[in-house]
Amino acid sequence: MDRLAIARARLDAHIDREGLKRTRQRESILEAFIGAGGHVSVEELLRAVQQSAPATGAATVYRTLKVFVEAGIAGERNFGDGQARYEPILEDEHHDHLICTDCNTIFEFEDPVVEARQTEVATAHGLTVRSHRHEIFGTCTLREACPRWPKAGGRS
Amino acid sequence: MDRLAIARARLDAHIDREGLKRTRQRESILEAFIGAGGHVSVEELLRAVQQSAPATGAATVYRTLKVFVEAGIAGERNFGDGQARYEPILEDEHHDHLICTDCNTIFEFEDPVVEARQTEVATAHGLTVRSHRHEIFGTCTLREACPRWPKAGGRS
DNA sequence: ATGAATGCAAATAGTTTGCACCTAA
DNA sequence: TTAGGTGCAAACTATTTGCATTCAT
């Protein structure tokens, strides 16, 4: 079962659970969304969708992404550039980021201790964790450990 | 030297360095900003400033906050509620955030366990930690724990 | 004097919403 | 048939910008 199939299955479940409907737009948007990788803005996604379904309106993409988030397929990110970005959240592929500010390499990590501790902290404040964002910025101690050393492009 | 004095000193340095000017608005906004604590939205800050300087315009607050960020006095945060929030960054005071996505209340936290673990994770990847950003999103379990409850219900 | 800063209003940009029409179930 | 979905345009909201005026240096 590939990523698209996983997403589709989860969306189907959500659709049944909530009494929603299966439409060609939702299917097109889902395909474009999964195909896009990650960090897509609504504008980018709309452009992609319109390749296969030219009549699709922006409002539908906004509304559909909201459905995806509720279905647990998508996560919304705000990088402070004024527009929201979305990325697929399939399985439990959750990851945080370690960023080398010298060479811009981004490592992904997931630490059970941190995850568990987060829940404790949240609970202590009376909150139930829904999601989180955790980014650690640092510099490579060993240059060899830095795959892209010494060059590197790419924003996060 | 209290927080306001520290901020003022840093702003002064920035003003000299960049050839800017000292205006009553900048002073008023600085005072309101530092007095507000943290996580202020432009709207809130504007309201506060207008207590002492009623004629102040919103554009000035926006422009001034930008100056504060450049001066290293303020940090911009995006919690995904549609508006940017600013908080003072004096000394090396660091904290992370817990955000209730229902009522938008923001709690601050700093956890030694998480902090320590971060260092370990980074070291394991060959990085030296320089800074980090950690935000946990969740929902209030106990309504009473939510200062702003029941305002702003969950219809996003 | 002169260039930066301000206030206001108009302009943007991203996102949401009202509404008449369409369509899955 | 009937609630939900869609497209379009208008409405909103946060933020930016143009411009004439004011003010710091």
C-alpha cells in the first residue's frame, strides 16, 4: 500500500464516519497533495490540481485541505511567510528537525523521551496534545558528519 | 537595569547604528510592548499604546515592531491563528510554547528534561545546539484551565 | 534643511463565506 | 430526493504601502 493508498483509505474512513461525500475534486486534490511531497501552499496545490481538473476553484482547495486535516491526512504549518503550508501526515511518520545553521543540512529525528515528556508537560497544564513542532538549530561539530558540507542550499 | 532599560538601550544602539530617529511613538510602543509581557498581537499592542498616545496609528505599530525585531528586542511568532504575535527577547530568556488550538491560549514552559534530551539527540547527530523552537499544540482538557474559555470556539 | 517617521486611507494578500447550482448516495 | 459539495464573487482580516504632513537632528 503506497502513500496515496494509505491517504485514500484514511480519507474514506473519515468520509464514512462524518457522512461526507466522495467527489472528483477531493480525489484530484488528494492525488495532487500526496504527489506534491510536502510543504505545499494552497496556491501551489491549486495550480497542480488544475492541471488535471482546470475548473477547480480555490475555495474548494481550502475547504478540502481542512477536511484532510480533520481526516488526519494533512498537517498545517506556518513558517511565517504569510501563507499556510500543508504536508501529508501518513502512518505515524512524525518527525522533528535538527538543522545545521552552517551548512543548512536538515536531519530528522524522533525521540521517545522527548515525545513522552511533551505529553507530561501538556497534561500538567491541562492540555491534551494534538501535535507539535520541534526544531533544534545547531552547528556541525564534525564536518564529516555533515552530508552536504561545505556547500548547501535549501531553506527548510 | 530592568527589562525596559535593557530594551531601551538596545533600541538606542540600533537607532544610532542605522541612523534612525527617536520618536515619542517608538518610546510609547516600546513601553507598552515590554509592559505587555509577551505574545502580544499588533491589535492588542495598539490598544495598549493608545491609552497613553491615542493618536497612534496601526501602521506605526507594524513598522515599529519590525524595527524592534531588527534591533534584536522582539521576536515574531506564528501560532497559526492568523495573526503574528511578538514577544520581547531580552538577555537569554528562552521558553517554549503550549498552545490550545480551541481557545488560543498560550502557555509557556521550559522543561529541563526536554532541554537535556535535545542536547543528547543533537550530539548523537554530530551537532552542537545553538537554539531551538518547540511548540506543542493541543486542546484544553479542563475548561477551567482555559483563561479565555468559552470564547472563540473550535470552528476553524 | 532634510530625510526619516507618522497617520490616514487605499491597496494587497490570504482565507472565508453567501448563494445558486450541481451531484453523490 | 436531499444533504452535502462546488464555483464564483463578494466579504473579511491581517498587513503593507502611497502620500502629504510632521518632526528629529
